[in-house]
Amino acid sequence: RNSCPLLAAKGKMQATFSLFSHSPPAQSATWLGHSPPKPLALSARHHAPRARDGDSLRMVLPIAAAIPCMFLQRRQQPRRCSRAFRKALVQEDSLQGTLTFQADSVERSLKHVGVGCIDGEHVKSEYVKKTVSIKNGRDRSFSLDKHGFTFVQDVPEIVDFYNEMDICKKYYPACCKLVQQLTGAAKVIAFYHTVRSHESIPAARKRIKMGFPVEGPASCVHVDYSSACAARQVRLLAKPPHQWPDPRPLLGFKPLIDSAEADEYLLGSTGKRWAIMNCWRNLSPEPVQRSPVALCDGSSTRLDDIVTFKVQNRSHSKEYYFSGYSEDHDWYYFPQAQRDEAIIVKNWDSAGEAFAREPREETVPTTFAFHTAFDAPNTPGDAPYRESMEVRMVVFW
């Protein structure tokens, strides 16, 4: 049985490492040896996804995840890599990395044509690994408009990253402020967060016991939305968060935008620009040494690279854009990413010239940037597992 790792990611953490990570999925997903968590009350203290007994593989979209506390609940420090090794790695101009793409046999399309994963079973999908050159992005300049991603210095506010209230009330606004400063947008709304970690880390095990999901690094070339799915996400913001498929009462009980505002952006009558972006950050006080993120220059992506991949189960569905392999792709990574650095990645941009609707005063070269985790060949054998998180935001100009 070829189980879908997107579904398995909601169960045992080891089961997340297949479609979107490195290790093979477990035969059956459990919650780190524990029974699935009981449904949590929708109170001010929790907004975890509600899991039914025996339904640990249920797809929850978008995924809610608390973030391990880095400051107030400091875990035992991993072994540090040598200063010489760290310096050499940061100075390395490029490396050869193996990335996972959709095979040539998989149908390319900007709309869903049957490729995906239904109730854990892959349909019309096949994966292929390709070795590509991945350039060191440090000491280079990147822009969201031209490349689809950027790398910035940003010192996070000291908050309790185990506490959902702190995340939603303190860290979300900080991410929105950062993106607003970078883009000049009129409004930025954060609506999602997830943590990526490993079951050997006590904080990750504690999160699972508390009923919050933890995922492994996402190791398949992708962006988080298709064109249609991105528009549906904006529509969802016009509904109260506690009524979303993945309820978020900590975001309030009123819509984050009104329906008229959603129409103004989505119907294209005014040409107003909107986008969906991620703010990615290393959570550990140690630099990232394992499973770094590779990002594809969006200007090197062609429309015929795109595979619309749909994940569907009994209660939810979501569309992603996956990618086939192309020699034209231009890949970058940021070795030894620190906690006071952030990667901002576009998942969708309505002004991207390949998809932009008329009328529009101006367009930008890229609509999104494919990205993925990968195993760097120079990873030390005793490197600690990556701890990272993304906050996802809708950006309105």
C-alpha cells in the first residue's frame, strides 16, 4: 500500500518522512506510541486540530501546530559543530544535492487532472530523485518580486513558543510586520503555523502528547497552493476562524476580512494585488545543519514544469503545485541558517506575470518559488535534527 505521507504526517512523526521528508513511513501511524488525542475544547487555551479516536491519519488543512519553546523551556543543547567546519560550509559556493520531483510520466497541468493522493493512496503520481547544483545564497541579493523568496536578518521576540496564545497574539504580528516592511503591503494577515521537528526531541514529544501535530522536513519540490486553492484560502478568511475546517478560536470569532474585501481582490475587477507567503525560521539556538531548505528561483520555472497535486480524504481536500525536473531550474540554499534569520517565500502572487488577470497596472516576474528540504552531502553524522517553523500569511496591497 502506497500511503500518502501528507496524511501520515498527521500521525506518528516518523510517518511524515515520505512525500515531504526523508525516512520511510511507518506501517501504521500512531502518535509516538500513544493513542490519538481526545478532541480538545475550543477554549482560549487551545486551538489544536480535533482528532477522532482511530482517525489519526485524518487530513487537517491547513495544519495547526504550536511551536516548541526555545527560550522558556530550553532543551539539552546538541553537540556543536566545529567553528572551522561551520565557516567552510558557509563559504562553500555550491554543492550537489538530491531533490525529489514528479516523474516525466506524470501529467503536467495548471488545473487538477487526477494527480494526487486520495485517502492515503497515490493516484497518477510517481516520484523521481535528481541530483542538482544548489548554490550558496549567502552574500547574494534576492527579491520576492524577481526570485520569489528573500533572506533577511530578523531577531525574534522572546515568547513562549509552546504557548498558543503567545504564538497567535505576539509572534503572528511580528511576522506580519516583517512581511509588511519588506513588501510595502497595506495589510498582512497571519492564519497558520506549523513546527517541523523529530521525535527524539523531548519538546516535540511533549507537543504531540498535548494534542498538537509535529511534522518532519518537507522533502518534495512543491509550493503550498495551486491557483484555485490560493483563492479558496482568501475566501476562507471571510469566515470566522472557529468555523474553518481546522478551527482557530485563538484568532477570534469574527472573520479576518469581510466578503466584500475578498471579492475586491479575487474577482479581478480592480486589479488589486494579493499574495500568500511563508516566514520560515530555525527554532534552535544552534544553526541548521541537517535538512536545509532549497529554493528555486521563480524566474527559472516554466508553466510546463507544474503538476497540480490534490490531497483528498473524507473531510478535506487541498491542491498544491508540485514540479517536474528541469535543467533550467536555478536552486539556492542558506547554509547554517540561524534563529535570527528568516526566509520569506512566496506561495502565490496574483501579480505574477504568468497568471496575472487583466486589468492590472503592473506585474512581477515570479508567481511563486518552489522549495523543498534536502539532505546536504556535507551534513555531519552527529548533526542535530532540524527544528523549524513556518508562519503563513495573506498579503494585501
